[in-house]
Amino acid sequence: MDSRFDDLKVCVLIPTYNNASTVKSVIESVQKITNHIIVINDGSTDQTDELIRSIPNITYHSFQENKGKGTALRFGFKQAYISGYKYAITMDSDGQHYAKDLPVFLDAIEKYPGSIFIGSRNMKQENVPGTSSFGNSFSNFWFKVETRKTLPDTQSGYRCYPLEKINKIPLFTWRYEFEIEVLVKASWRGVNIIPIEIDVYYPPKNERISHFRKGPDFTRISILNTFLVCFCVSVFLCLFVCLFVCWLVGWLVCL
């Protein structure tokens, strides 16, 4: 067990939805490193609930119906903060993330406290779906437009969040687009966002489990990016108008 989870007040937050084939092994792999685990069952309709309840020494919350990954994460952040944690490392429950990379996040916290850390995946490795590669590039581009900052992997779900800062940000999205909104708004508030290299497992296509719905979820992400860009443009225009008015008033006073 890594005692730094206690010292740094870090928990591992695992949202899950219909991942009965992998969720138990994911949780048990994390338990080899720490027992500071919070699992949020987002209304699963398979055997997920039964499997999780059979695992001891974890904190478990279950929704009666599916509310979306963003809702599960926001709920988990609040529960973690109430429980006294300062950081939450989020992991997906589909088996793509390796528990062995958890200490890498702890190293990063010790070096850059108060930052958001994103596990940067190798998107050129074998079995990476073309839609995932395109979606990541698309997301990275809009993140740069909205924040003027560059990140290599804005869609990775393996992250570490400083809870006090995150819980103060007004967030309104509830599904996959949440993970874009939280990065952009955190960046606007001056929170440092640092990528760290991680390993990732992409199973062959016939074994892959994904609840990302290409049509509806991509549409929601596009709508969110449109809103964020429009907000950036409106703020810029307001600042420009204010500066122009100040200059005009000053020029008139000097006449």
C-alpha cells in the first residue's frame, strides 16, 4: 500500500455504467495500491451493482437510473471532499487504465500541488479506434481555441483533480462533455493543467465496450464547444469596447 494516499489525502474515484465484465478486476487492481476508493454506479442495468457490493473496504454509491458520467463525477467529487480528501484520481471502469500508474499521479501532486493532471495516452498504438483518435484531436483543437493552451490528450478519463478548486467551479454538463467543460473552466480560473504519460489498454474491436454514443454525445460536445467559444468571443468584445470607451473618454477630457 502506498502511504502517500493518506499523507496527500488522495482517493481513487471510479464511475461505472454497465461494465460488469471489468469493474471488479479494476477495483481489485486498485486495492493492491490503496483502499481509498469511491465507486459511483451510474444506474447500471447489468450485474455491476451485485459485483461491487461483494467487494469489501470501498465507499460505494449507486444511482437508481443512469444520469451520465459528468453527474457521477460531480457527485463523487462532493462526496470525496466531504470525506476529507483533497484530491481525487478518476479512473474508467472498462479496464483501459492501469492501477500501476497511480503512483505517477502522486509524484505529480507532490511536485505541482493544486494542479489538474491528465493521463496522456499513446493514441498511435495498436487497436486505437479511429473515432477515438479523431475525437481527441478535435477536442484538443477546441481546447486550444478556448484557452490558448495546448494539451496532448483532453479526452483521457484518467485524471487527478484538486477537489477544493473543482467544487468551486459552476459546471452544468452531465455526460461525457463534462470532462471538456471542467478543463476549460478550470483553465480560465488559472488552475494549472499538466499532462503526464500513462499506459492504456485498447482491446481488439470485437472485445471493446463503450457507452459513448457517436451521434448524441458528439453533438453535445460540439454544442458545448460552440457555447464556450461564443463566451470567449463575447468577453473579448466586452473588453475591447470597455478599452475603447476608456480611450475615448480620456481623449475627450484632454480636448
